[in-house]
Amino acid sequence: MFERISNSWKLAMSSWRVLKTDKKLVLFPLVSGVALLLVLASFAVPFALLARNGWIDDVQQNGVPVWVYAVTFLFYYCNYFVIVFFNSALTSCALMRLNGDEPRLGDGFRMAFSRLPQIAAWALVAATVGMLLKMIESAHEKAGQIISAVLGTAWSIMTFFVVPVLVVEKVGPFAAISRSVAILKKAWGESLVGTIGLGLLTFLLVLPGIALLAGGVWLMFGAEMFAVGLVVIGVAVLYLIGVSLVTSALQSIYLAAMYQFAAHERVPQGFDREMLAGAFKAKPSGRVSDDRIM
């Protein structure tokens, strides 16, 4: 276990070096976040207007109307579609970088647009599962939460490689799940344990932001320097947003690298073959494919 965790840290640092080489990859999570805020606003504003007109009182008296569930599902779907679309664009650019190419942002978006049918179908499946898990969680208090957490974890594991499969292999959602599970069986060890390395790196990056937040709060209330403390807190928030963007990009780079080696036995540029080979439950054949996968 300690060897795997050490290996996962090395893989996380390899992902970090790839991101340093191509810093523009963080723009995909940034645009995705903006798009998600727009989706949230497009649903929240109409509901806020309804609430002003006494709709909540009507719901309390007559119950939640059926159309609310349909709108909630649509909200889930739009969120998943945005997330998968931008993750697909980022994964496409990451795979190009790992193959030694010089990707542009337009390359990622073109690839994502070319996979719109697959992305739309997968978003539908993911939204349905997400809605069902939420219903299970709401059905019973503690039992529902436990069952939903267990099923949600299993679902996350099964679909670990779905996005790169959609991007590269251009298959439907159920074939993508099957393929993801098959790849995961080969790369069981580091694919999941490897997230510990990314988690540790994220923790180290977050620490300065937490320190800034604490310092800002102290300046505002302890030293009674409200304006200075507010500025420090603002800087801390911007820093933490930046960390979120970076870690999101790192996750996609790491996933793309693992997929490329597990599915195609091709060593990604910036990664070590022996380090990758140590991640696998079933060792690859030993040959290095020179075939491009993008």
C-alpha cells in the first residue's frame, strides 16, 4: 500500500509537470465553471420569481407539482452535459499533449463537438443515475444516505474511465461503462489509489489559501483592520478558485495518462514507463505502441 501511495504521488507530480508545460489547460475548468453558473442562474431566477409570487405557500398547501421533478431532472441533465462536454475537451487536449503534440483550445472544443451525440447520451444516463441516487437519499434519512453513498461510490468507480473512452473510442454510454470497467480491472491499483496522490497535492496547494482566509478573518475582527482583512480574504478566495481549476486539470491529465497506458499500452510523454507499469494489476505486454490514439 505504501509503495502504491508513493507511486501515486509520483504520477501526480508527472501530471503537474505536464500541466506546467501546457498551462492553458486550466481554461477548460474555468469556462466550465462559468457555464455551470449560467445554468444555475437560468433555473434559479425563474424559481425566485415564482417564490416572490407566493408559489412556496401554494406548494406547502398542495404539495410539489409533478413538473418540478421534470425541471429538476432537466437541471441535472444540463449540469452533467456541461461538465462532460468541457471534461471531454480538456481530455482531448491532454491526450494530444501526452502524445507529444501542441494542442490548442480549439482542438479540444472541436473534438468535444464531434462527440456531441455520445456526450448527450452519457449526460442523460449520468443525470438519471444522479436523480435516482438523490431520490434514494431523500426517501429514508440515515439508511437512504448510506445506501446512496455506497451506490454512488460504486457508480463512480465503474465510470472512472468513461470520459476518455467517449473521447477516443466514440462509443455509446453503456459500451463506455463496460469498457471503463474492463480498463479498471487492468489498472485497479493506481487508478483509484492514485487519487490519493492528487488529493495530497491538492491539500498542500490549499493550505496557503486556508492560511490567508484565517489571516483575513483575524485582521477583520482581531486587529480591527476591516478593509485590509477583506482584501486578504478576497485574495484567498481567488487563490482557492485557482487551486480548484488546477486540480481539475490535473485530474483530467492523470486520467488521460492512465487510460492511454492501460487501454493502448502507450507511454504518455512526461511519464515513466516503469512507474506506470507498477500501477497495473495485470502487467501490460511489454511492448510500447507507437500508434496515435487521437
